[in-house]
Amino acid sequence: MQLCSCFPIVSTEDGMEEDDRSGWQLLTKRLGYMVQLGGDDLFMTQSLFLRKGVGTKYANAILIKPNPNQVGILTETFETFFWQVGLYGTVISHRSG
């Protein structure tokens, strides 16, 4: 929080460990109004994980990438992207692993 008040940080990725759900909630509660908090490993471009995150206020953005190590198929990537439009900030990655 101190870094965000001292520097113009507008976006971060994977601010907490992917399994630290309470940490994600706290981070989002404290910084989500001023910083884009992207969950890459948290959501893994999977709509099921994203839906849980939206309902429990984990992060406020998602990194979308067609990564065969995480998703495996492009249809899951598209479903996740189109489901979250308007709900979360979105970062599209050109990297896929």
C-alpha cells in the first residue's frame, strides 16, 4: 500500500500467491479502487476460476492468454474473455507460456 501512495502504480500482476484467497480479498479491498490487480495464476484464463473470483472479490482484472499449459484450448480462452467483459479489467497477453 505504501508503494502505491509513493509511486504512480496503476497495474500489477499476481500480487499474491494463487492459493492465498484471503490475501487476494484483502489486497483487493485495500488497493482495488486505485490499482488494477491482475490475477494471472489465480484465474489461469479459466472461466470457472474467474467466476469464483468475481463472486468473492479476488482481484479486479484478469490476464487473458491462450496458454496451453493453463487452459489447453482456445474456446476456453474465448469463453473466459467474453464472460468477463464489463466485470473485470482485461490484459491480453501475446505470450503463451
